[in-house]
Amino acid sequence: MTQAVLEGVAFSFRDALEGLAESGTVITEADVIGGGSRSPLWTSILANVLGITLHRLANGEQGGAFGAARLARIAVTGEDVSAVCLPPERVASIMPDDRLSGPIVRLMPVTVHSTLP
């Protein structure tokens, strides 16, 4: 049951990824953050459903809180953004497994939502 929920969430991400691609923004890889980024199962499901390489970051489980702390630091100290917001270190890359990713894409087409009047 848990895996089905994770897969459902992953397909929601895939729907958004396809929407971005249709509007001209093609994403070929992404960084994963938040507590779930520590889970090999979750990142594997995501990579396979999205069909892109995902990167786990050092301290990525801190997610948005770390970014918010950086913004607060910049606001309080006036430091230069480029000095505070350094690129995170990628500690692992999770690539989609073609044996799983291909069939997922063929069997589960993305539903394109039309704009309501």
C-alpha cells in the first residue's frame, strides 16, 4: 500500500514534468531534497517514473529550511547572495532503470489536463 502511494505521488510529479516540457521547459535531471531524499526506495521510484537522473545532496534532508535560513542571513547581514548561496554538494546520483522506466512510460500515459473555460 505504501509503495502504491509513493508511485501515485511520483506520477503526479511526472504529470507536472510533462506539463513543463509541453510549455518549453525540458528537465533532464533534478536534485532531490527533504527527508524523503534519504530513502533509496523513494528516489528509485521517482527516477523510474520521471525517467530522469536524480541527485541526492549533502544535508538535503534539511530541504527548504536551509534555504530559508540562508535568505534570512542575507537579509540580516547584507552579504552577497553568491557568497552565501553556494551550490550544494551532490553525494549520489540515482538513474532510472531502463528495464522499469520504459514500461512505466508506455503503460501509464500522462493525462494532459485541458484548461477549463
